[in-house]
Amino acid sequence: MPQADRATGDPNEATRDGGPAAAPDEERLSLFVERFAADMVEAGMPRMAARVFGALLSSPEGVLTSAQLSGQLRISPAAVSGAIGYLVGITLVRREREPGSRRDRYRLHPDQWYEALTSRDARLVRWSDTLRDGIAMLGPGTPPARRMAETLEFFDFMRREMESLLSRWRAHREEVFGPAGPRPTDSA
């Protein structure tokens, strides 16, 4: 059985010797980024943020500068800046200083989906507090308060379940990828 490519999990992407497949050409990479971005846009992510995220996700080290993103995606530095602001805000990407330079570079947050979901917890708490205030203001027996109570219960349920789900994800991730998670292919 062929060894699966670590980055995609696709056994068809591994070479015969079990090593990683050759890097995709620029056109194929661009098509992937645009397809992935379209999927993210359909899920509610702004288009530029989705394209920048796709470019970072498919980059060899998960790190690119604004100039690299602008060039690869053929977008303005202002568009990169806005997209990065969004991605940093939802904890999928972090901004860091390029060593020995004054330029920033942007890195996928390690375990980005875990971090993005755990950052939602604070929002759910805030929404739950607002809903409690709304229920108290409207009176618990009213139809709008009942709808709010059901929404509040959903948020509380999600928070309880998410904690358990994310804990199981960490264990599963470690089992599949090891303690540090998936790594880019070694160039040495």
C-alpha cells in the first residue's frame, strides 16, 4: 500500500519511494487556492481573507510576507492588509516580525482550527449573557423570551460539547501526526 502524502493524506500524491510528491506548478497551486477560497467564501469568510488563507495554507512553510502574498494572488498590499486583519482577528493567522528586518510576515497559527474554535468560546459567553438579559427584560413566559431561551440553551450546549470535542481532537491529532502535528516536508 503506498504511503499517503502527509500534507494531503492522499496516497496518490506520494511518490513510489514513499517520499512526498513534487511541488505543484504555479498554475495548479493557483487553481487550488481559488477553489479553496471559494469553499471558504461559501462558508462565510470574506473573499480576500479566504484567498490569503489558501495561499498561506498551501505555502511550503505556512509563512509569507505581504509582498509574496500580493505577488502570488495579484492583489494590492491594502487588500493583503485587510485580509490579514480579519484572519488575525479570528486566530487563523498570526503576524510576526521577519528576523533581522522591519517587515512583517504572516504565519498560519499552529493548530489553527483548534485556536479559531476556542476563541469562539468568549463570543458564545458574551452572546449568552446578552440573551439572559433579553429573557429577563421580556419576561420568561413570552414567545420571544422562549426563542431566546432556546438559543441560549443551544450556545450553552455547544460550549459544553466543544470542550470535549476539542480535547478528543487533540488526542486524535497527536495519534495521527505526532505531538507537533503535521510538518512541512523536509528540504534537507
